[in-house]
Amino acid sequence: MGHDLITSSFLGLRDKLHHIALHYLQSDEDAQDVLQDTWLKLSDKDEVETSFEAKNKLVSILRNICIDRLRKTKAIPIDSISSSDVPQYSLETEDIERLEQLLQQQLTPLQRQIFNLVTHEGCDYDQIAVRLSMSVEAVRMNMSRLRKKIRETLKKLNQ
């Protein structure tokens, strides 16, 4: 029964879902791909009991897939950036090294680990949460505290 409910809900919302995906991604081809991914993701689960629940899950899954796709397209591998493309910052190499040293002293081991995963390995919060066996909210909280310490340390450096 759940699969038939998902199918009928998907077919009824297909145009609306396509419109939502098109709004996020600005590409018809990407929107079609996201629609297909949404269908596959929800049909694999088969855990819905009402059409209202199926519609809500479809929209939610579609939105999350669109956001994930946007995040992936914005990420540019460091190897592909030439040195002429990189803007010049006011911080010199010594200042950056000093900032990292100060941060390493001020951060907790967990914050250091999260900082390295985000900045050096390019992991997103979901990946970090799985890797460190913690909730995504805990990762966000630690990143928030980490950014605050970075701001404070930068202020100290610039004085």
C-alpha cells in the first residue's frame, strides 16, 4: 500500500516538484535528475501511511537533494585554482601561521578535529557527524563556537 501511495503522490506532484527543483537549480536537466533521485530515495524507504505524509516527504527530500547539489557545484577543488585566480588577502603568511598557532592553543581537541575536517578535507556537517559519532546540531554548535574564536583571534592579530 505504501508504494502505491508514494507513486500516486509523486505523479500528482510531479509538475510542482519539477518547478521547485527548477527554481533551486536553474537547469531543466538538473531538475529532472533531482526528480528522479527524489523518487528513488522515497520509493526505497516505503514508510509512508498517508498521502499527506508522502507529499511532505517528497517535497522535503527534493529540497534537501537540491541543496546538496548546489553545495557540490559551489565546491571547487583547490588543484583547479591557479594562483592568479586567488585574491590577495591582507593577512601575510606569517600572520596566517600565527593565527593557526593561536587557534590550535585555544581550540578543544574536538574543535580542532572539526576545523580540520571542514577546512582541510572539505567535509560537510553530515559527514562530520557520522565520522565523529555525534549529532549534526552538535557539529553546528562547535563550528559556531569555533568561528567565534577565529573572529576574536583575528581581532587580536589586527590590533
